[in-house]
Amino acid sequence: MIPDNGTTSMYLDNSHTIEIEAKGLLIRMNNTVQPMLLKILMEALKEPVC
């Protein structure tokens, strides 16, 4: 994961096709990500931040 300060263009690096922004994180993944990994990530993002 790369921190995003809001000044970078999302078109400079088009190696990803899935982009999720949640809880102050910007997560970019290739569309070949394993479905189970994506499911685990989505479940983790549902959890409250401590």
C-alpha cells in the first residue's frame, strides 16, 4: 500500500484495476487478486477502528 496525500494523479499508474478508499486508506489492486484475499480485506474494512 502506498500512502496517498491527495496530490497524485490516479492515472499515472494504471497497473491496478480495483481501487478501494476506506478509513483513510487508499488500496489499489490488480484485477488478478485472489477472490479470497479480496473477501478478507472487505471483511477487515467492516471492523471498527480501535
